[in-house]
Amino acid sequence: MEGKDKLKQTDKLKLARIIAWGAAIFSLIVSVMLIANYLQLKMVDPLESPALKLLVEQLHENPNDDVLKENIRALDLLIRKAYFTSQWQIRTGAYLLIFGVLVFVLAVRYQKSLRSGLEELESIEKDPFLDKQLARKWLVFSSAGFFVLALLAGFSSSNILDQYEPETVEEKLADNQVEVIEVQPVATPELVAAEPEVQESSDENLVTETEEDHPEEAEPVAVKEEKAADPAPAKAQPAIPSKEEFRKNYPFFRGPDGDGISYKTNVPEKWDMASGDQVLWKVKVPKHGYNSPIVWGDQLFVSGADQEAREVYCYHAVSGDLLWTAQANQIPGSPTKAPNVTEDTGLAAPTMATNGQAVFALFGTGDLLATDMNGKRVWAKNLGVPDNHYGHSSSLIIFKDKLIVQYDTNRGSKVMALSTVDGSTQWETTRKVNISWASPVLADVDGKAQLILTADPLVAGYDPETGKELWTVDCMMGEVGPSVGYANGVVYAANEYAILAAIKIGATAEVIWEESEYLPEVASPLAVDGFLLIATSYGVVACYNATDGTKYWEQEYADGIYASPVYAEGKVYVMDMGGNLHVIRLGKEFELVAESALGEKAVCAPVFANGRMYLRGFDQLYCIGK
């Protein structure tokens, strides 16, 4: 009986030895694969890409060649896709390596426990693998070697694209000349842009206007309220626009709630650029930017930036006249040199925000500028240069008297509310997420406003009054660009290389359905009237049942889509990167209403106001209407 027990122990010892060897070989293979991944990336280093260098050199010689620009953007997209894939391989390989080494350690320790019960194995000293001293040394050195290999491959590979920056082309722009087509003369207000005087506030890096001739001699502005000794009249606070007033205008990215839904009627559907039919005016914007227009009354705002300057432009929405330009300069904390960003993000990607009393613009330098409706600076501050490798693009939104800023970067993520009056911090909430390029959305949840943000790995809701986190769902991954869609208590979050998740929110939040066939890279989901639309960077638009995820239809276009789809008057407006606008009837069957072409590239969403549609291409701003 004793012999049988020993035989069983011998079999267990052999099995443990096989497992140990298998784990060791598995860990070695994983380490080699990680090293191979690193070497492969080094061999095709995008920073030294001959193809990219050749394209950039050709673009310097032919700066107006759209084909070359498109080739550079396509190459950039491929590099980013390779980057995402390599990151997934590195993370997966690291977990597999840890698993392999753990199994190896457990198997060796199990062998040691079995040896003590086998008297006939005294001759085991002849086996170097199970020798006590050699086994310990082998375990320590091999495990350390595996981890060194993994760390070397992981860290070296993950940082290979951190400094990648396709070389931008600075095109010479003509003076601000407006080409007007069939526009009736209108009376435009006499608005004069003046460079404001500024003084430093008690809030860090804050600049507010002053009437002193020499701002450097002025006393700091006190942000805290002071108790009055006498019952003096309280200082009048600016009126907070109602939800109806916001919805009469187009004050934010993707409309008055940031969800892609417009409440306008008599919205134009098409135009003809060649004949000028329904093209009321077009104007060349002085500096480049990927932000969409915002509109309040008869004023339209966009921003632009390059390495030399950051600017806000106000146009008359009816005539297209440039009313004023405001500079985001002389801001404490602003970097002396603009950060490196990719060409398809730039330094003016965030869409501005307005409450009808002031306009707010955020740039890739971290500079935040507030001006009144006449272009005079009210306050300005630098939020810190955002640490990311593409450039900052999260747009602004306003809740009551608070300007909401989503600031998710590599050096820490947060969402904050600043006073629209003086820029002072009202609240700030740290977020346990990775970098994100998505923008905040204001949702009406059971009659109360919620601020909804998405990033890797969390989709989360916040109280916009206090910044308190209300709920989170761990369901995202990758470098998140699309904002969320929202309708009827359900949040729709999606990202390429991740999933499309429908999240029911309330007392708790839970994913009620998922889909992964079509996923957006930049364009945000649009949820309206029981439908959900997804637009992808490879040109597919898909329509789903918002309740259960059933796909109704899909439509493919030749150009990819970065601009978020927007809804107005029963129709969905989709702008592709080729500058073609596709107007689709919302329904269970695909129905094309109209298609029109700008004649230039575009990545900005359409904007509706005053019975007109406003579009921004790479170079020009357009007004479409009757």
C-alpha cells in the first residue's frame, strides 16, 4: 500500500514537473512575442517612415494638393490603428506572462512539497532541475528575466507613438473677404473689437477685465463674497437663460443639450454650390479649427488657432460679416510654445459655448477665454497644458451659471465647473479614467439635470450643481472620442475597438444591451424617437432600435465620417469627411432625402438657427438657406 502511495506521489511529481516546464516555455514564448512586437514597431517606426517623409516633402511643394493631405491623414489613421492594436497586445501579453510565471512558481513549490515524502528519491541530487539550490536560483533568475523582458517590451512599445506628430501645413490665408450670394442688405451692429485691459485675480491663472489704464498696478480682484457692514443693495447677478432660451439658439456642440438634437423647424435640406442655389454666403475663416459653429441671435462664433496665435471670431449670422476678433493672449500660465498635436486635431478643436451674455473658447494650449458679446475680454485663465498625443478636443457646455469643462488627460482626469461670471472654480471632481476626447452631455433624468461623461473605462453621471458622482458603469476601453447619446433614461456610449453599450440609468445604472458590429471612432451616437444612429470613420451609417439594439438598416458611403450626426425636424443630417451632406429620413427603412457637396473636406457637424443651416469646412464657413 505504501508503495502505491509513493508511486502516486511519483506520478504527481512528474505531472508537476511537466506543468512547470510547460509554464516556463509558455512564459518564454510570451516574452519573445512581446520583444518581437517591440522590434516590429521599431522597424516600422512612424517617426522615421520614408512614406510619410516623402508625402510631407511633396506637400511642402504643393500645399494645396488635397490628395496629398488625404494620403497623410489615411497614413495617420493606419498608424493610430496599429498603435491601438499594439497596446492591446502588450496588455494581454503582460497578463499572460504573469499567469505563466505564477503557474511555474506554484508547480515548482508543489514539487518541493512532494519530494519530502519520497525516500527513494534521495538520488534526486543528480537532477539539476530539482536540486534545491539550483531550483531556487533557476526560479529567481528565470522569473526576473521574464519580467524584465516583459517590462522592456511593454514600456518601449507603449511609448513609441507618444511624440508622433504629422507635420502640419501652414497655408497662407487671404484677408477676410466674404462672398455674398443673393443676400438682402441687413443692418449690422457697429461692434468694435478692442484689446481688453486685464488684471490678475485671486483665482489661480485667472484674468478679468478692469477699467484701470495700467492693469499691472491694479489691486487683485476678490472672488470671495464680502460681508457688507451696511445693508447696501446686492450686486445684480446676470440672468440665467431658461432651457427654452437655450433651445431657441444653438449654444453648444451638438445643440442646446449637447446630445445632437435640434428643435428648429424649416431647416434647409440641400444646396448647389456651383450655381449658388440656397448658398446665402460663404467666408474664409482666418485661422484653422475643427470646432463647429455656435449661434446666439444674429451672432455666430467659431475659433481658430495655429502655432502663433489663438483667436475667436464673431460673424453676423445673416450677412456673414466678420464683426470682431478676440485674441486669447497674455494669459498667465499659457505655454510659450504650443504643444505638439496631430493635424487632424489641431489647437482649436473644442467647440465654444455661449449663454447669450458671454462666449467661451478653449484651446489645445489649455487657454480658456471668456469675452462679452462685443468681443471684450471678461476673464481668461490657463487650465494647464493638456497632456495627450493628439490634442485637446472636449467641447464646452453651460449649466445655469457654470461653465462645464471635461479635462481628461494623461496626467490626471477631472471635470470642473467654472463661474461664467469670473472664471472662479465652483467645483472640481477627480475622475478615475484614462485620457478622453469626448465632450459632456446634459441630460434630463426624471426631471433633474445630469452631466454625463464617457472615457476609458467609465461612463459616469454627475450632479452639475455640485460635481457629485451619481453613478458609473465600467464598459468602455481605448482612447474614447465619441460623446454619449441620450434618450428616455438610457445612455448610449460607444467607441471603436470597444462596444456600443445601452445603459439604463436611475437609482442604479446597468447595461441593458450591447452591440459591436459598427462602432464610431469620432462621431457621437444619436438617440431620438426610439432610434439610435451610429456613424463610423469607414463610412457606414447604421440605424438601430434604441430599446433592444435590433438593427434596422445600414448605409455605406465612400468617405468616412467624423462629424456627429444631428437631428432636426424628422431628419438626420450626416456630414462625411469628403464634405458631402447626407440628409436621411428617420425611420425603420433607409430613405435618402437629399445630398449636397461643399466642394471641400469637412469634419464639423451642421448647425441650425434662424431658418438657416451653418456648415464649416476645412477652410470656409457656409450659410445655407432660402
